[in-house]
Amino acid sequence: MDLSSFLSATTFPPPGPLPPHDDADVPLLVRRAQGAPGAPVWPGLFPRPPAKLARLLLSSRGYFPAASVLAAAQNAYPTDAPRAPRANRVYDAHDAFACALVHPGLGPAVRAALVEATIGAEAPERGWRSRRKSFALFRWAAEHGHLDRSLLSAPLAERVEKEPPRGPKRPTLDPHPQGARGALACFAAVWPRFRQRLVSERKHESWFDYPGIADMGRTHAYACTSGCNAPWVQGVFDAMEHVLVHGDGEAQNLVVVGLMEAVQGWAYRAGEAGNRYEAKLGPHAAKAWADLIEGWTGDGIRTLDAWRRKA
């Protein structure tokens, strides 16, 4: 692959080895890099693949100081925890990690130690997408001779040829949710931001179960029907189904009266968007939803469309 094709790639890590380049290409690479490894791109955006690839080539030439590249890689990931506040999350860490793995000023032992600290057994917790990308960079570097496998721990050396985890672990739900607290714990397990809110408001004694879950339900409905495909969106549907199947009467009532009643008025007025939400419900949730509509509108009216036709 020539330099032009390499810099036009839309994936990171690159699809192959680093292409040949010389001193005459440095001004072009500096313009494309838009900053040093790990730095955001003005006005605060994370770098796109062409910028990351240009930084990678510059780093492979030793253009950036070795100490600054290593420091950027070492400090890139620890704050990228799945429950960190949005303002503290890191979205541009991967190019710093990759640049350190190709920098000629960082010896094989330093690179191996960086890999262990970033994705080894004692590495800080991170989200699965972030770890998956780190493993992809790790395997790319090993495949193209930027890492000495003999210096890696046995578990990491074995994983050079293996795929990283492909998705988040399925949250563990209380097998028999009891009361409103048990139901809320199921939703908190699948939706990190809701869990943060629940903990915060309980701490300040400002949480109320039914208004809180009603607000949560509306937020979830908006996300679902706007096309959000984050894991928590389906997780909330799964939690609804779980509570209705395994929870006690109080837990089920919180879902039906607290969540579903709050969403149904919006879904009725939302037309096709409301229908899309209705179609996502699991079998037990769909029955509870239909029973609720029938209770409002009369015998035999069990869907949003039927409700609208009657109106």
C-alpha cells in the first residue's frame, strides 16, 4: 500500500504494515496529524482515522519526543472507565497507545510493559469497546513486528492470535426482584446512567420511585425510537420482561403503573414512533401493555393503532 492509500484508509489500526515514506513526506503528515498522539483535534473533537494514521507514521520516524508519546499512552486509558462522568471520558486514547508501540525511541521492554499496563490482567477497568480496540492495536503491532512476543506475559502472548471479547457481559439481574427496590435494581444493572442518577438522588433523598421510573421510561422510549442502538436500550426492554416474569406484585406494579402508563400517553401521540416502541416489547411486557390499553379504552382495544382508530 502506498502512502496516499494508507492515509485514505477509514479504519484504525491500519489494514496492513506501515508504508514507505521519507523526509519529504513529513510536512504532509504533520498537516494530516492535526496534533500529537492522544491530542484532540480542534475544537475538541477526537481524531479521525486519517489523523491517527499520520500520527502513527510520524511516531514511527521518531518525530514526536519518545517521553511525551509514552506519557500520552500511559495516561490515556485510566480515566476511560465505563462509569466515568462524560466530561472525563477519553475518546482519543487509541492513537497514543499505537504511536508508543511503533516509536523507535521506546525499546522492546518498554513497549511490552506498556501493553501489560494497558490490557494485561492488572489493567484498569474499561468499557468493552475500548478494550476491543486496544486488543486490535496490540495484535496489529505484534503481527507487523513492533512487539517482541517473548517479552509478553503468557496470557497476552496467547491472545495475539485470538479475538477479544465481542460484546459486553450480560448484566446479572436479581432472579426474583422484590418490591420497587428490586425492580429498580434490575434497570440500574442494565443502564449505567440510570444507575448513577438513582445513587445520586437516593443519596440526597430526592428520589421517588414512581415519578423516577416514569421519567426513565420516557427517556428510554425517546432513545429507542430515535435509533439509538446502545446496549442499554435493549437492556431496559429485557429488564422489563424479567421483572414481569420473575418479580413480585409490587415490582411488577412499578413497571406497569410507573413506567408503562407514563410511556403510553406519549406513544399514542407519537404515531409510528410509538408503534416502533410497542413492537420492541417482550411477550410478557406486550401483554401487560395491551391489558393497560384495554383498561383505558374498552374491551378488545389492545394496540396503539386500535386505540387511535377508536378515538
